[in-house]
Amino acid sequence: MKKSQIIEMPQFFDTYIKIVDDIDLVEGLEQTLNMFENEKEQIQRVAQKCYAPGKWTPKEIIQHIIDNERVQSYRAMRISRGDKTLLPGYDEDLLANNANVSLRTLDELLEEFSALRRSNILMFKNCTEEMLQCSAVCYKVNISVLALGFVLIGHQQHHMNVMRERYYSLV
């Protein structure tokens, strides 16, 4: 299913969804699978740098994307299976502060992202159209499985744009 088939555009998450082209969800997930690998050299050069005090390093950004991918895909799995339980939000700074990214290599982070994204591609590929249109409340926001899938793509694209605009020029 395509982005244009999202019935209700969720507030807050629309920021990420709007930057994605009107493509098929699985196709978009597959297209962005190697986004980090394709720019690995540029990322590696600035992996430990911050463009301003208090901002995350590119390695921390990638860990944040991994964390977000796990949270959103968990939500999508539950909602696609008919679970209407109110799903909580999460504190991205708490997760980032406890991820120990400085102990990990860029290669390890990219391997984890790739494995997670491949798993999510399989999950979304096996959702029926009915499952993709299921929705529930995730921390005060009604959102569909389809919209959550596009959040994964757009969230990654958003942070990649930040790295390109604010980090690559640091070296």
C-alpha cells in the first residue's frame, strides 16, 4: 500500500510521513535499507562529532533510529494483530543516555539496523491491506499500521538529512 492510502494522518508523526514519496511501503523500506551503508565513509568521518553542544553524534543518531524502529515496529505488530491496548510513549533521551554507543563501532550499529530493517520488511510484507489499515492509540495519537511503516522511512530520512546538512561539513 502507498502513503496516499493512509486514511488518517497522525499528528506529530506527519512530520516524518510527509517527507516520504508516495511509494509502496515495502518498496520504501527496501529502498532505505542501505541508506547508511551508502554513506558510510561520510558518516565514519564525523561519527564522534557534534555540530553543537548537547546534540547527538551521528553514531548516537543511528542508535536513536534503531531504538525508534524497534518501538514503532512493536506498535505496528500489536496493532496489526488487533490489539487496541493504549501503547505508551517513550523517552528518546533516556534511551540515548543508556545505550552506551561509545562502546560500539559504526559497523556494529549498521549491522543491527540492517537486521532490524530486514525483519521489519518481512513483517510489513506479510500484512494484509486490512491489517495495514488497523489503527490504535499510541501515546495520545491515533495511528495506523501503514502510517507507522511510513514513520520508519521518514524518521530515518529526517535524521539522514540532518547528518548531511549539519555533520558532513565538520571535516
